[in-house]
Amino acid sequence: MAKQAYTVSECTWHIKRLLENDPALQEVRVMGEVSNLTYHRSGHVYFTIKDAQAQLSCVMFQGDAVRAPQMQAGDEATFTGFITVYAPRGNYQMRVVKVEKQGLGDLFQQFVALKEKLASEGLFDPSIKKRLPRYPKHIAMITSPTGAAIQDMLRTLQRRYPVVRVTVIPTVVQGSSGAASIVSSLSRAQEIDADLVILARGGGSLEDLWNFNEEAVARAIRASKIPVITGVGHETDVTIADFAADMRTSTPTAAAEHAVPDRDDLLDRLAGAEEQVNRSLRYFIDFKRQMLDEYSLRFEQAVRQYLRDKRHELDLIQSKMQGLDQRALLERGYSLTLKDGVILSSKEHLAPGDVIDTLFKDGRVRSTISDILPQEDGNNG
């Protein structure tokens, strides 16, 4: 007869009862190194403790977490709690209620030592960090060619700044050959005429990200002639590469966002600038029109004044001409003396025997000069 078949739930709940009812697994104390640490916004803490051969998933609920010391990846501690089963995923885990920190794990000690060494050399000095191009033309993307990280970055770059050219340099970012692959890719980026480098990978444990804590990678980043942005892991993950980079961002997607401007923002700014130029041009044209009106008015006033002046001069000339008109002089009782048809103004032009004509208003008298007398004093005519 075939044995009874259990549902997945029945099997899982049976295992759960066995583990949670085992006295050896209740209030158990386990020593290990912290990894994959996440402080959730709910207040719960999720992490893994491990040694050289195995690892154990852990959860510490908010009520216990508030009393526990702050942890970080690489911490070594003794954890007190209960072994349970999380039925929805069929995973066994330790519910931690107490944490007794002992020191730093080996990897984290290496991290701290290398960080201090490179910092003492000035490798992380802000003054030597290169400024990122405001409008990059060609981005070299150093990352794994597979996985979600590269797709997220490419989508972000296409959405924000589709004119940028992107060259993906396939790179091993995990495992024993990862550091050498990253260094080689950084060298390759210098040869393809890129003006910005994004060095990125998705999240993982301290071990998964360790290639970004290698000294060779940090020195290759600083040796790069091209600015380097890092986006390694999650927001809480910090690597030596982040300290060496010209800009550190929290995730690969964040690296893509910081690498390029936002197209919509640029279009808005361009529209604003266009409106400002048009407004300034309208103001300029209006101002010049006003100046033209003013100059036109001044010109008209000047022309009118000129015409008035010339008309006045003409009146004076006419008046003088009227004063010189022979007929008008004769009508006023004067006479004119002519010799050979030329009006005489002085006796110096005459001699005895000369024939002269004297004009009156009502006729002409011809005479012959018999004598020229001097002008008597007091006799002005």
C-alpha cells in the first residue's frame, strides 16, 4: 500500500513543529559574522550569520532590535534566540532576541585596514576627484552584461538623456577573477573615447561585493583619466571603490540618474530660456521703437526750427531788398545819379565836362558837370 501523500503545507508545518519543539533549539546561542544586513523601515532587522562552512538566516523584530547594539556587516557576535521555520518560503531561520558583539570579522577588518591605508596616502582626498561632465556624450558602463542592474541603468539613461552614447564593457564583478576583470575594464574605458565611466553591480553580501574592496580596483579608479561614478549594491553597502570614485551613488540606477541630466528638465529650462530671450527681444524692439519715435520727433522739431530760421532770414533779406529797391527810394523823395548807366555813390567818379543823368520819381534830367565843389561842413545833404 502506498504511503500517504502530504501537502507542502502539511510537510512544512510538521518540520516547523519538530524544530520549534526541540529544547536544544530554544534559547540557543550561536556565534557568527554578520552579513546581508538590512534595517527595514518597519523596525525589523534581517541579516545572515555565517562562518567558514555555513550560514544561517536571522530576523530580529522591532521590539528586540531597539534594545540591541547597532550592527554592521562584518561584526562578529553571539546571538541568542529561537530556531523557527518561515512557512511561506519553507526556510528555517533564527529569531534573534539578543546580540552580544565580539569584534570585527576578518573581511571587515581587511576592509578597515585597506581603507585607512589608502586614506593615509590621500587616495580619497576630495581635492583630487574629477568633476563630472555636465552633458556627457559617451558613457562607458562597466558591469555584468546579465542581470537586472544593467537593464535598469540602460532604461534610466534612455529615459533621462537618450542622446548619450553608451558602451557596455562586459565585466566579471563577482568571484576570484572579478578584481582583475574590473581593472581591465577600467583600462579599456580609457581607450574608447568615453567621457564618463559608470562602475556598478547589484546588491549582495560582503563577500559578493568584495571585488570592489580590492586595492588594485581602488588604484585603477584613481588612475582613470575619465571621471568614475560607482553604484555598487544597495544604499547601505559601502566599498573601497566608492571612496576612490569621483562620485559614489547608492545603487546602479542612482548612478545612471546622476550620470546624465534629465531630458524633461532640460526641455523645461530651454523653454524658459527661449521665453526669456523672446521677452528680452520684445523689450529691446519696443525700446528701439521708442527711441526711434523720440529721434523722429526731435528731427521734426529741428526741421521746423530750421525752416523758421530760414524763413526769418528770408524775411530779413526781403526787407533789405525792399530797402534797396530803386523805385521805392524814388517814391520816398530820393534821387539817383548815374554816369554811363552806373549809379554813382561818390563825387570821386566825376570830372568837369562829364554827362550825368539824375533820376526822379517822375522822370530823368541830363546834366553836364561844370564844377565839382567840396562838401560844406554841417551840410549833410
